Amino acid sequence: MDNIVLLHNKKVCLMPFGVVALAALEALKTHGISVVAILDNNVDIQGKTYKGTPILSPRGLNDIGIPQDGVDVIICNYIYERAMRFQLNELGVSDIYILSSIIDKEDENRLISCSDNIDFNEVRQILPRYAGYEKTVMSEIRKNLLPQAARIKDVLILPHTNLMITERCNLLCVNCSSWMQYFEHPKNYDFHNIKRGITALLDLVDYTRDIHILGGEPFLYPLLYEIVEYVSSLEKIGCVNIITNGTLVPRDNVLELMAQQNVTVRISDYGKVSNKKEQLIFKLEQYGVLYSIMENMTWYDYARYREEPLSLDSVAEQYRACPLNCMALSETMFSRCQIAMSAFALNALPTGHNDSRFADVIDVTKTDR
């Protein structure tokens, strides 16, 4: 680790809990560095310990006598890096590293090797509803570390991309982060245009660490098998995830394909509303499909559609303050913001402006790198 010398004699925390953090915990031990805590926002695991290391809320460091400004935090999940940095900064933590930035090829191999020391029986005691932890180690470590090519100047790596395949959903959530509640005549996106968009996007970048297939509800998409088959075949994509609301169970041939291609299903647990969750879990386990359950989620109001225009400065400040990292692709259109993509589909974005700050959405088939 290039910056490992900076961490000696420091109070080091990892965030969040997961196989990457646990592999890093073991690898840091080989450098003589002990971890004082693993930080996580999941209230169900806060207060538990892994091999004697406490799992705490980011606000809980004071409970063990450590001020927030007295720790170095290594973020072990690139997808939520921006949100975690935002939270940690708000708490007064300034010394923050992303794991991929302090790792070299030797330590990448060390992480993978040290993952053999993870106690998965103890992990299951902490997170009993996460299936297939052992199977996810390699993919989770590799997608959270930049490929070697990414350390070369002028190489473009996307952290992840939301692939929108449908506007259709069998729920009508008031605060839907994709604005699905505003689509009066929701439709499935054209499969061939989706392929064109993915192909064009990957021609513009060197790698995207993973794709999140979502909607709407992706299990409503009639050509889901073809989507999974195509996306899983692309070398420039690290991992494939499908986000579902737990109300539908896909066909057996789709389940079989997801198992073969190591696709991970992420179930948004909305309690009683996710009325097919247990049936879905049963089928996923039957076919050996990797899955996780997103429980105890906090609803956020991601802003409602409104006619009143905001000033450019207000828009710029709102964008800077957003802690999320939601690149989105809808057929051939690409945006740095999930809501902006939905707003574009709803014809709710301003048009005719020359100011570059209004370039919320681009057509990747007509864009140069």
C-alpha cells in the first residue's frame, strides 16, 4: 500500500462492514496495523463485534473514547464513497482514504489471499440474511479496486452505471428516487437501443466497475434474459447487479442465467409491500444466485418535479451538495444524475440553453470521448 506508512501509529477505521473491509482488516494486520472499529450505518449490526473489532455507527467513536477528528477512515465501498465522505466530513473526520487509492498490485493479491482468513460463520451471525458471502469475495474485492490500467494517466473508469430498462413498476412510491410516479404512460425501453447505448458508452470509457439494472421494476421487462446475457458478456463491465422491490419472481431460465454469470440481485426490502420477498429468496437460493437484502433503508425526498426555475448558482450548489453518485444510461442517453435522466424522459428539463451547466443529458452515440 503506497500510503501504508502514513497509517502506522494511527487509529484506523474501515467503512462499511462487508467482505472487502474484512479482507482489508486481515491485510492490515500483516502490516502491523490494527483497526479500532468498523463503521456502518446499518443499525442492526451496530454494537456487534467481528473478531473482537467493534462495529459502530460513524457517530459512535466517542462511545469508545475516540474523537471523530482523531481517526483515519478507509472507505471500502466505492459505490457509496461520495455519500460516506460527505457523512464523515460532516462529523469532523478529515483523514479519509478510498481503499483503491492506497492499494498496489502486490497488496491486491494480499487482500485476496487474506480473504481466506475471514470467518464466515461469524459474518453470518452478524448479517444472517446475506447469502453467498463466500462467493462474492473475489468479485467484491476486484470491483472495489481500480484495474491496473486505471493507474495510467488519461484512462477513464466509471465507478458504476445505472442501466434503466423500463419505466414500468408495480409500485407507486411517492418518493421514488427515479421519479417513476410521474410517468403516466410508462413503457419498456427498446432492447436494441439499450444495446446501442451500452456499446457506445463502453466505446467512450475504458472500464465501468459495475452495472445496476433497474427501472421501474426490472423483473417486469420481457427481455430481461437477453439484457442479462448481453451485459454479462462485456469485458469492460466488472459486475452486474439487478435492483428489485421484492414483489416478483423471475422465470427459471433467467435465474439459471444469473447464477451462471454471477449476477447479484439486490432486494429493496419494503416490509409487507415486498410481498414476494420470501418466495424470491427461496428461488435465488435454489439456483445459487447471489443476493443481498437492503433492510432498514431511510427514505429521502430526492426533490419533486416543479415548474419554478432555479438559478444556475442554486442548481450548481444542489449538485455539489448531493452525496450520491448516480450515473445513468437510458437507451442511448447518458446522465451524471439519475433524476436528471428521468426528468429528461418526462420532457421536464430546460432546453435551448448554451450554458454547459445545462448539459444534463448526452447522447453517447453522438459524443466523442
